[in-house]
Amino acid sequence: MNQFLGSWQLWACLSAAFAALTAIFAKIGIENVNSDFATFIRTVVILGALAAFLAATSQWQRFDSISGRSYLFLVLSGLATGASWVCYFRALKFGNASQVAPIDKLSVVLVAIFGALLLGERLAFRNWLGVGLIGIGAMLVAYKA
């Protein structure tokens, strides 16, 4: 059981399921709310939930135990996340969740490209084929006939 809970596949599948629920709940929630303010509310909820989770599981770390390089990239990641959320909620305000979410998932394609270019990750031909199919699939799902 412990090996199952330590599986990246489990957590990736749960992430996908919660991301899907995020789109549905957000689309309903922003009906009469400014999308940027809705993003703010979401962020406050996440901050509170994570603080409670860290406290409940005793996972707090001392802030001075983290390197400057880690802080830099975590801040950059936070800024990118915030920008992504603002854009995502705006897209949901104007578009259908079933079209916005697949375009948002083009991030999978971009992560593969950035991972190869910036992190030196190597993907085999079949992996790149899968990345290409994800891109094509996202566009086909988002295209409204």
C-alpha cells in the first residue's frame, strides 16, 4: 500500500482528476464574478488548505533551510502559476470548459519541449509521437464545429 501511495502515476492521475473538477467548478463559480477576483478567491483557499495540510502532516520547513536558487525558481514558478490561473479563469469566463481545458492541456506539449531544451530531458521517437498526438487531440477537442 505504501508503494502505491508513493507512485507518481497515482498522484498524476489524481492531479488530472482534480484539474478536471477545477474546470467544472470554476466555470460554474465565475458565472457572476470577475475572473481575476475569482482567481484571488481560489488562491486564498489554496493557501489555507496547504497551510492546514502542512500543519496536519508536520511537513513545515524552516525558511532559512531553503537555498536562494530554490527560492528564485519557486518564486518564478509561483508567478507562472498565477499568470496561468488568471489566463485560465479568463478563458473560462469567455469559453466553454470543454474547449478551454484541452487548450490548457497543451502545456503537456510545452513541458516536453521545454524539458528537452532547458533540462536536457531525452524523449524517444514514440514519446515525441505521443506528444504530437496530445497536441493534435487537444486541438480537435477544442475545435467547435
